Amino acid sequence: MNAKKRQELFRRLSIAIPEPTTELVHHSTFELLIAVILSAQATDKGVNIATAKLFPVANTPQAIFNLGVEGLEDYIKTIGLYRSKAKNVIATCRMLVEHYDGQVPDTREGLESLPGVGRKTANVILNTAFGQPTIAVDTHIFRLGNRIGIAPGKTPLEVETKLMKAVPKEYLHDAHHLLILHGRYVCVARRPKCEACVIYDLCEYGAKPTMGPVPVAV
């Protein structure tokens, strides 16, 4: 996909999605960190249901650490892989208390030192909480990078690296959420909603249906 098409693609997405941000409910950087850790292989909706019960009771590293693994499991047992996630969250809270004065680190190195935090989670926190131009390649972004032709790659890191070079600078901060939300609601995995897609004519997906003109954001 050439630079002119990429520019137009993100221009249209930014109009169609005027407030691109995470759908994980949070009121602090720490709450966002815990929600993102819990969201691995789980839906945002499912995580929000669990954290709506957890955060009113414990929403600081010390408070969640005080719950212990079993106590935390009671709040998050509706989420997939909740046992391993509970262990990681408790270990992360302990590290935040003992090494970071209860504060979420604002560097990739610091974030990735936390149990249960990998590159994708670190990118979400750096982008959403600290305003850094990072792109967390989840299943939606990996699919779109390859499907629409903007950043084809065989691994999440390859797609991320290509996106960081391909996305126009003025859209780099919001690109992460623009692509996720487009992938979540329009360019879905099994039956993409091409008839509702504002970038249909720019997309290089070979299997998309032949259609007439679609509404274009102006």
C-alpha cells in the first residue's frame, strides 16, 4: 500500500472513529495495567464485568496484593486463565510496591520487568496512559495489517515494525486504537462488514466482495 493510500486510510478512520481509545474501563494507570493483564485471551466486556467488582474493593498495588492469589481469584474467576493471571497480578503488585514505590513505570524496560507484562501490554500502557506513539499488535491489528495490505507480516513484531514506519506521523499516536476498533466492529475476522467500511476502496484484501460505491468520510 503506497503512502497516499495510507494517508487517506487513516484520515477516514480518524473521522469515523473520533474518540479512539481503549474500551477497558479504568480510572488510573494502575487500573489500566491490571485490566490489560486480565484481558489476554479475554474480551474487554468480560474484563470490565470483573473489574467493576474488583476495583471498588482494591485498586492500588498494595490493596490487591493484600487480597492474595486466592482472594483475587474470587473476583476474576469469570475470566479465562484466571488462576495464572491472579498469580501474575499479585506478583506484579508486589514488585510495584517493593521496587516502584507503588507507581506504574513509564518505560518499556520497567513495564516488561513486571510479571505478566509482555511487549503488547507494555505498548498499550505506553500509548494509552503515557501518550507514547506505540502500537500494540493484538489479533485485530495483526489481521488488519495483513488483510488490508498496510503492514503484512508473519509475526506480531514484524507487523508492529512495519506499522511504525507506514503510519503517517500525525496519526501514529491514535493508530493503535483506530485499527483495533475498526477490526473489532467492521473488519471482523470471519465475515468482514465491507458494506459498512469507510476504507473499502483503499483496502487491498483480495477476498473482499465486489461492491458499488460506499460512503466515504469527508
